[in-house]
Amino acid sequence: MKTVLILGISGFTGKHFQNYIQKHELYRQYEFIGVDKAQASDCKIPLYIRNLANTKELESCIVQVEPDYIVNLVGVFGSENFTTLLHINAEMSRNLFEIILKHKLRVHKLLIIGSAAEYGASQDLPITEHTAPYPVTFYGLSKLIQSQYAVFYAQNFDMPVTVARTFNVIGQGLSHTLSLGSFITQIRQAQDGDCLLVGNLATKRDFLDIEDVVDAYWKILIHGKPGQIYNVCRGQSTGIKEVLDILIALSGKRLTVSVQQDRVKQHDIVDSYGDNTLLNRHTGWTWTIAVAEALAKSITAEHI
């Protein structure tokens, strides 16, 4: 039985990945092992405790497990410290590549997670994998460096790595530091007549339900081509104001909205949506959950 090692199993995406494994009974075909920095009592697969930011601990884990497949879900975005962003979002993946080469491990496929933030404020829509990246945030820059590492190691060292360049995600457990996560948190805590504090509502984004996102990750891991970057997106954008209006309507509460200048981003992108043609062509993936349905799941769910 092939072994799949999932790094960052206890995070937002990792928890939904566990649900995906259970729902599709993938454990009947693969052995799954999760790794994270702390114990998680609700983890649905065997869990190793490691500080993956520490290269020695990362190396000992990889060498011990000798996985056939690796999924790297480890990442940070809520930091303005570029050193931290670069270390976690880019250098950790490079260290992973070096460990595989050093020990001559026979990894069949490695998946790392990129971001639409790598593209920045592209004027050419929809965004394809060939669109030139011009990130406008340190987070986007750190993710772009990771993607460049992946392509470099694939081309020069035959590293079997693919990149899932993910657009905006909807799902239970989303961080409140993101606009959508903040909306959901505030609405849940609000009483009738309360005011929601928001940033720029004049922007549009390409949203996908986390279930569709994880399904894309699995299909890329199994069917994706090494060295390839794939846009994980719906292919159309939805206004942030429309998203907020849907969430308020779903809550059944009478709420007002106030735009706060300190929540408006300096380099906010007006519109962004991707093209998923390549992902569909190579893996057969397509999205299944509409934005309104995804929002309803997120606002009503009690737990992941």
C-alpha cells in the first residue's frame, strides 16, 4: 500500500483533507500519515509531532516515513515579517526537495500549495498559468519564490513536484484575518441591530468551496504532471459585497455595515479570477459547489 504523508495536517486545509479521506474511503487504497507541531485529539489519521520549520525535524520525519506521496499544506499568511513568510512558505519546500535528493528517496509525487496572490493585480483576465506573476504583497512574493523553486527543481533535478495555485477559499474554520473569515466571525457573534466592520467591498474574487479545493489537490497529486503549476479556481469572480449580503441574509439578522479605512488594503486588487482549463484537462477536476451553497455551509456549520 502506498504511503501519503501530509505536512500541516491539523491546519484549516488539513482538517478538511482528513474529511475528504474519510468521505472517499481513500484509506482503503493508501496509508495516510499526518504531521504537525502539536497533538490534535480530533485527528482522523496517524499523527507525528514535529516542528516542520526545523530542518532537522523535517528531515528525520521524511527519512523515517519514506513516503510515496507528500502533500505540503504548511504555510503562513498573517504576517508582515517577510523573513517568517519566506522561511515557512518557500524555504521549507526547498529544504524538502534537498532532503529527498540527499537521501535519494523515491517519492512518486510531491504537492505544494501556491496562491493567486502570486499573480498580483493582473490586467489580463481570466488568469492562466502563463500569466506573468507580479505579486503586490510579501505573502504573494513568498509563494511565488516557492513556485519558482518547484519549477527549478523539477526541471534540473527531476523532482516530481506539482504546484496547486489556489484562489480564494470558502470553508468552515477559515481564519478571521481574511475578509471572509472576518465576516463569518462577526455575523455569528452579532445581535440584531449590530454593525459589521469591513474593508473595501468594491472588489471581486474567484471563490471555491474547500471541498472542491481539496478534491483538486488530491487529483493533482495523483494525476498532475511534475513541474506543472495548476490554477485551482472556479473561473469566475463574485463581488465581495454580494458575498457579505448573502451571509447576512443567511444569518436572518438585521445588521448594518461600516467600511473602516484601517481595514482597506493598500494594494487591493479590484478583480481577479482564473482559468482552470489546464487542471480540468490533466486531471478531470471540475468544481461542484456553488458560491451561495458554500457560504451557507460555512455560516451554519458547527465544526469541521
